[in-house]
Amino acid sequence: MSLAERLIKEFEEDIGLRKRFAELLISEPDIRLVLINAIIADVATKRDLNELRNELREEIRELRREMHSNFKWTVGLIITVWGATIIPILLKLTGII
């Protein structure tokens, strides 16, 4: 087993050792800067969140438009079916037809 493999195994088994190693790495300014730059690439900014919020608002707006359109069709169909069934029954009961 190589030295690197033994070190990796030690890090895997000992949490305290990993923490000490991380502290040593972070205490070095150059390494700290590299880590920060690597992390910043994955962090969402306020601009990212605002863009996402705007996209969601537009999506909700579109869904509302579709629901409103579907509601109009549903009401129209209900009135049509009601008119086609209830009105003839009422006319038959009143003796008009």
C-alpha cells in the first residue's frame, strides 16, 4: 500500500484528523483563495434568485391565463348541457311541447 493510500485511509477513518487537515489548508491564504473561488461558482447570488423569482412569476401568470380560459369553456359547456336537458324537460312539463 502506498503512502498516499495509507493517508487517504487515515483521513477516511479519523474525523479529527480530517478537521485538522482542513484547518491547515484553510490557514494558507493561497489555498483559502482557491477554495473560496471554487465555492463561489456554486453559490446562488441575489441576481440569480431574482431571475428565478421572475421566471416563476411568469410561469404562474401563464398558468392563471390557462385556468381562466379553461374555466370559461367549462362554464360554457355546463350551460349548454343544462340548456339541452333541463329546458326541454321544463317545456314538456308545462305542456308547451
